[in-house]
Amino acid sequence: MALFLLCAVAAMAADLAGKWSGSFKAEGADHDIPQLVILKQHGSTLSGSAGPDASEQYPLENGRVDGNNVSFQVTTGEWKFSYNLTVEKDSLSGNLKLESTAQVRNAKVTLTRVKGQ
Amino acid sequence: MRKLILNIHLAIGIVAGVFVTLLGVTGGILAFEPELDRISHRDISYVKPGGRALSLAEIGNAISQKYPGEGIVAYLPSTNPDFPTRVILSRGIVSINQYTGDVLGVRTRGQSFLGTVRVLHVRLAMGNPGPFILKWSSLATVVSLLSGLYLWWPVKRMRIAGRWWSARFWYDLHSAIGFYSLLPALVLAGTGTVIGFEDHVSRLFDYISPQRPIENDLVLPVAKLEEAPLIGPDQAVAIASAQLPGGVPYRVQMPRYGGLYVVALEYLQRRVAGERNLISLDPATGKVISAHFSSDLSFRVRLLAANGAIHDGSIWGTPSRIVAAIASMLLPLQATSGLLIWLRRKGILHTR
């Protein structure tokens, strides 16, 4: 019975595998920064890559799915991007924290599933 | 006419004075940001030169021993024998003695004092209103300086003759500082205004000199991120350096973090503004995928980079940074003395 429930919960978790595109705008910034996230899901663990476009992708770190909550990190160099998102149908939206060794900035990010992958 | 100019000068001082003061204080600190940053992290910012510098592969091995299983995002090779090589990891930026392989420590990510000073200078540490207020304050400073010159011209006061705290003292101080710091302050405010209105200025520059299209880099498929590169970082640097003889590598992005090796080089002896030489390499074959040199940059990018270098004083090294810092720090004094003159004239403040 417990195994059945566990399987049922796992089955209810959103299938996030695939490409997600969107943008974010850091507070005080002039421009929207494009985003392309390519997710691979293994149960509650996420892997894959993310970056501004297909030609510049960085590996996902600490990717997790907990119900509708999705979190992962990406280190692009001096900056580390920490995503805390909520999944709703074909949309992932939430907060993005950008950290360097000098600054911390926050942004709102929205990603939508790329159709016809 | 003189009365109109005086009113404009006064109005700017009253409305924008506090922001000009903030820009001046923070700008004066930021002129020496690299030095202050090193001093505040002294134990991980300096090495004693001696012997052969380790290769990047050897440095990578030392890092892997200290932090097993952590991928290296990028190497930041030292371009100064007294400074350590740094290595970017997910946990932060590790300083390593390139002569001994000793790991000096890690700079973790987070808000620092200098980071706070920078966000105050750039956006008042707030969202969209911050940059808006500051760019108009910069422009107001330009107008204030020019109107101040107009007002100063008939009097031409260059010395402080008044007694301490007298009305004459503050007037003389305001006039003398205004005269002696006019040129550098005008340059700082002018270049700051260009930075603030960069979008508009960019459109103007592109109209004057249309931007050349940049070919998209050919980048390996994302799947390649999982594979280990076949050439090492030292080979990547050697291949990239051959593309720019005399260039010194200051950043080597590892292929797992972007799909390619990306080597950034600079000329130490002639650090021109906008020095951006980037060579991208296929990590499997060492083939040069793309090479962007600062000489290829568009008129707009080079001019805006030069503008930024003039603004922060880095364009002519330490002397220009000292001038920028002094001129910047004098802006608050100008705003304060101007305010005191106005308060006295209004009868709000009594001086001797």
C-alpha cells in the first residue's frame, strides 16, 4: 500500500523534462535577459543545462522537484543563478537570485515549455 | 540672464544635491575598488613570487585534491606576479598560490561592502527608480557645473579668503573647489551621463557608424557537456595565445560551462579601453571556433568602453584614478557648501 502511494505521488509530480524558454529582468536592470533551460528529470531530481540560448548552456546543479516547487542552480562564471520556481501547467515561474562575490540581485523569471521539441 | 542661471544652479543643488553627494562619495570609493577589495581580503589576495608558476592543469589538480568532485568553471590566471591565480567553482572563487599550489582560501558569493557601494552608485540600491534618478542627477550635475562656471566667471574667485564658517568662507570654498575641480568633475559627470543614457547614446552611435553584424559562434551540442575535453586548459591557452601574439590570458572558461573553451586575453602593456579578445576552441580538437578581437569591436562598443574607462579613471591607470577619486569626493563638498550659502541667504542659517 505504501509503495503504491509512493508510486502515485511520483506519478502526480509534474513531468518537467524538455526545453523551457523565457526571460528574467534583474531589479534595476534595463533589459530582459533571455533564458533557455533544458531539463531532464529522474524522479525528484533534475539535471540538464541552462543559459541565455542554445549556444551557451551551463550544467544544472542541485536540481530538485518537490510537488509544484522546482529549484536548481547554475554557475556561469563569477555569477551563480539560484532558481526557485513553481510549476503550473506549461509554465515555470518564480524567483531568481543572482550572486557574485560582491553583489546579490533578485529577479522574477517566467519560463514556458517549448512546444514541438 | 544671470538671475535665471543662478536659479537653475540653485534648483539643481536643492533637488539633486543629495544624489550628487551620494554619487560623489560612492564614486570616490569605487575609484579604488580593486585595491580596497584586495585589502579587505588580504590573506587570499597576495602571493610571494618565486620559482616556476604552475600550469593550469597542475593548479586544477591541486583544486581537485582540496575540493574533490567539484567542477572547475573557469581559471582566472594571474596577470600580476604578486597576485594569486583564482579558480571559479560553484562554491565560490578559490585563490591559489600559483608558485606552490597552496590553496589560500575561498571567496564565497554574497553582498559585500564594496558591492553595496557599487549598487548605491549605479542604482541607489533599489529597483527601476534608482537608475532613473541617478542618470538625471548626472545630467543635472553637468548643467550645474556649467552654470556654476557662468556664475563664477565675473568674480573669478580662486582662493579662500574668508574666516572659518563666515559667509565669505563658504562662498570662497564653493568657488575655489568649483574652479579647480571643474574639468575632472565635468568629465566624470559627462561620462556618467553617457552611461546613464547608454541606450539613447548607443542608438546615436549606431546611426553615425552602423554596427557590423557579428557571426554567430558555432557551438557544440549541449550533449557534449557530459564529455570530458580532450585537450587540457594549458593547450587551450597555447592555441588561443597563438591567435593574439603578446596577449596574456586572464580567463579560461572550461568547456563544461558553455560547451567550448573560451580564452580571454589582454595586452598588459597597452591596456586600451574595451580590451576584449575572446578565442573559443573546440575542446575535442583544439580547433578555433571563433575569435573576437577588441580591434573588431564596433565604434559604439569601443567608444562606450572608453567612456566607462574614463569615468572610473582606469583609462590612464593610477594617476587618472586618483584624479577621478579626488574630483568625485569634492562633489559632496560642493553640494554642502552650496546648500550652506543658500541657507544663509534665505536667513535659515546664520554664519559669522
